[in-house]
Amino acid sequence: MPVSRDPEPLSLELPAIPDSVPRARGAVLALARDAGASDDVLGNIALAVSEACTNVVLHAYRDRPDAGTMTIDAQLDEAGLEIVVTDAGGGLEPRTDSPGLGMGLALMAAVTTSLQVDHDGAATRVHLTFDLCEPPAEAPH
């Protein structure tokens, strides 16, 4: 299926609470689906967005009384889909009381075309990119 580059960019600001994770995932998946992403790529996008948003919910605002916010931006370009999940929390510090296995970044790296994480002292940004094009079919031997 050809990939469409027509969908508008997505920008969501959501509270950093568990109920926001499926909302963010669904919005990004709708954009990717409209662009013609394959089921395999959609599964990878769902996993990576879920992991990135769950990391914000569990880790970003752990020392604050309020939930804080997360921003999810997604846009299509010639290379594919770029998603940026941003929070204004404390950065990437491990939690001793975390319910997870500590494999989120490794999982995201395994299913994305590229993964970049940066923290500038005020915000942490997780950049996820995906190639939405189907791999070329292998020529018969």
C-alpha cells in the first residue's frame, strides 16, 4: 500500500496519568493508519508510544504532588513518521520502587527506525521514528 503524506501533524497535551496512555497511542495510530502504515509497523508504533508515555506517567513527575503533563507531537515527512513525547519532569533517573522491568528504552529501540532521548534541564524528549514504507518484496530466485 502506498504511503500518504497528506495527514496533518498531531499535537496533544495530556495529563501524565495512566488513562492518557491509550488516548495518545490511539491518536498516533490513527495518523499512521491514515498514512498507510502496515499492520506490523502499526504494532511497533503502538508499543513504542505506549512505552514512552508510560515512562512519563511512572517516572517524570515522581517527586511532585501533581501529575504534570506530557506532549505528544507526530508528523509525517519523506522519511516516515516522527513522534516526540515530551515531559517537564526530572529526567531519566531510575526508580527503586518502579513496577516495570527497566526494559522500556530497549523495547523502543528494538521497534523503531531510530530512537533519541534528550534532556535539557527543563524537558525530556523521546524522539521515535518509523519508516512507514513496506519493505520491498524479495525477488524470486
